[in-house]
Amino acid sequence: MKVLVTGGAGFIGSHLVHGLVDEGHAVCILDDFSSGSPANLADVAGRVEVIEGSILDQDLFLAASRGCEVIFHLAAIASVPESVERPHETHRVNCEGTIRALEVARQIGARVILSSSSSIYGEGPARPKREDDPVHPASPYAVQKLSAEGYLRVYHDLHGVEGFALRYFNVYGPRQSADNAYAGVIARFFENALQGRSVVIFGDGLQTRDFVFVDDAVRANLLAMSAPGANGEAVNVGSGVATTLNVLASTVFRVCGRDAQVEYREARPGDIRNSCAETTLARDRLGFTAGTRLEEGLRQTERTLV
């Protein structure tokens, strides 16, 4: 099968590209390298087609997608703080970019696997988070991802575009940048601990997150390629386990063998208190269950850092 991966040089995107190549698919990547890196694709150089450019360039997007049966749409400005500071620019990439992906999919008859975010749930009282829970987005980024999901459903209902929206919880693993303010807490913890610096937690450290290893997130995407009933539905991609940031920090210290300190700072605007996935729908719709325990995933991540 020929597929397009937007944002394929990024953290999750590059892991997905490797997984697709391993399964024998023909892969084209569209990336402007604003956050992704060519180094992430070094192991598949010569086996994939890479097109450098913006997802906002409709003609380029269409050319890159020609002949593709699936579009994995990962390209985004995936940062809550950046969306707070620059809402217009992040809206343009995250919302208009999604519409362009869907327009191309409508024209060529491709399925769309949209990368969404658990941030759309916000501070709703339900725990764990179910896909049919009321949503309370607390940042422009969360609003943008919710809007992208809405467009996917509308394009299915109006034009028959098949697809799923995968609501990632906190994906982590090798090649994740410590500079990523949205999802890179584990990368930052490792970087600081290995260099003998304090790790920083915004808030009291009792806030919870659902950490899912990147290999599991890739598997969810691969399953979504051919899963039946692709009606634009949103599906959680998480482990179903809530971990406090304090526990995360102590586990990172144990894995890397360092006795680091924690520095607590004021909570950031737009950050939510508790987040954990209800995973029943992912199992029923995609046949997906996360298989990597947190400490195991952290050890795999740490081996790539030392």
C-alpha cells in the first residue's frame, strides 16, 4: 500500500514511518522540518520519498498524496504554551492544515488517520476519559484539535471520507525532543537527571498523566489503516494507567541511576490536572491495547540516550 505521512520527520511521525517501511508499505513524507529532523529518517534513507514543504501548500499536498490509499496526518504545531502565545499561527497550521488533508483525501479517495490529542478533554470530572465524555478544552491547541476532529467527521458524513481520529495521551520514547513543551516531559526529565540538574515540575507533582510508549502509538496507527467502520470516530490511544509526575520523576531517577532533585514551579496556563484514557473503544474498534509498561518503556528510551 502507498501512504503519505505528514510530519513524518517528527517524533511520532518518524517512528510511524519506520513501522510502515518494516511492513513493506511505500511511504511518502511531507514535512517542512520546522520541528522534525532529517536525522530521524536516517535509517530509512533511500527507502522513502521525502518532500520538503508546507501542508498549507494545497498543490504540493496533492502532488505528495498522488496514488496514496492512506494519509496519516501528524503535521501540527503540537504545543499548548505556543498555542496560548500564538493562537492565530497555530490555528492556521492545525486547523487549515487538517482541512487541506481532508480535501486531498476527498479528491483521491484516501483514508485519513488524524493525530488528535487528549488535551481536548480538559478538566472534566470523568476519570478515566471516555470518547463520549463532555469536552472542556483549556487551550487554543485543544480547541484546534477538537475542531480537526469535527472536520474529519463532517468530511465522512458529507463526502464519505473514511478515517479515525487518534486521541494520543502522553506519548514518549526515543527521539523525543526535550524542547517539546507539550509532550516532552520525559525527555526533559532524562536530560536534566543525566546531566546532574534538578528536574522541573510545574505544579505540585500530584497531577496525573497517561504515558504511552511510542511503539504502541505506532501500532494503533497501523491497525487504523484497515480497521472497519472508519466513520471519523475519535479513539483514545493511551495505556489506561494514571501516573503522577512525582512517580514519573522517581522512576526516571531509578532507571538512569541518578539521585536527582525536583524543583517545583508555578503551574502553567492551559495545563490540565488529571488525564488518563479509557481504552475500551480502542480495543473494540482497532483491536488495540498498549503493551509496554512505563518502566520498560523508560528503560528502552534511556538506552538511546547514553
